[in-house]
Amino acid sequence: MKNLKTLLLIAVFTLGVNGFTNAQKIAHVDYQRVIDNMPETRALGTTLEKLGKSYQTEIEGLKKKLDAKVQKYTAEQATQTETTNTQRAQEVQQDKARFDQAQQAAYQEMQKRQAQDLEPIVLKAENAIKAIAAAKGILYVFDAKSLIVKQGEDLYGAATTKLNLLKDRAAQQPAR
């Protein structure tokens, strides 16, 4: 009987220790915050902003040329023949189509560039989080944004050290 109690006590203690150990093998991290605060992400944002301004300047130039042509043709419409006006209308439509195409191409290029340049940044973050988890003996890492209760270990501090993360940017105030 005494052996049975001892055996039961050992089993309960072992299960309790295993339960405690397993609980320590789960952690969380705000993954988007890690990505956002990586120096590479901030540099990419600056690069994309410059590229966007370049495209915007180019597109605004096309728009000004198109608007000037429309104004000129509209002002001269009464003094031109119907054939000339028809040709000019087609010319304006073609210019408008080129303008729309340039806008769409710029947008697509920006999206492509962002996805392409963000991929190695995301991979670096994932590898760092995996390395941190492995070093701490953590089996599962969840994204903190999707958790309701966050009592496990937060890996953001370790990721900050490993990836040399920058400080959070101040929240932008809405325009009034």
C-alpha cells in the first residue's frame, strides 16, 4: 500500500513537471512589429517612397501634357474641320489610354518591387525567431496579434537584440 502511494506521488509529480515544462515551450511575438522595426524594412520604405515620387512626377507630367492638349483642341474645335476634330479626339483617347497604362504600370511595379524586396527581410525575421525559439527550447511560437491570452514568453525582446530592431515609430495623428 505504501509503495502504491509512493508510486502515485511520483506519477503526479512527474506529470506536473512535464505539464510545467510543456507550458514553457510556448511563446509569442508580435511578428508584424518585428518586421516593421527591422532596419532593412525601414530602408525599403525609404527606397519605395523615392521610387513612388519618381513615378508620381512622371505621371503628373503626362497628365499636364494631356490636359494642355485637351484645352488646346477644345479651344480650336470650332475652327477645325470635322475630320480634324475626329482625329484629335482619337489622339486624345490614345494619350489618355497611355496615361492610364503608365499609372497602372507604376502601381504594379511598386507592388512587385515591395514583394520582391520584402521577401528576404521576412525570411531573415523568420530564421531569427526560429533560432531564438530553438535556443530557448520553445516548440511553438504564435503571433501575438491573434492571441487573446498572452501568458507565454514574449520573444520580441530577444528578436530586438538578434535583429537590431529599431524603436517603434510614433503613431501618426490623423489629418484634420
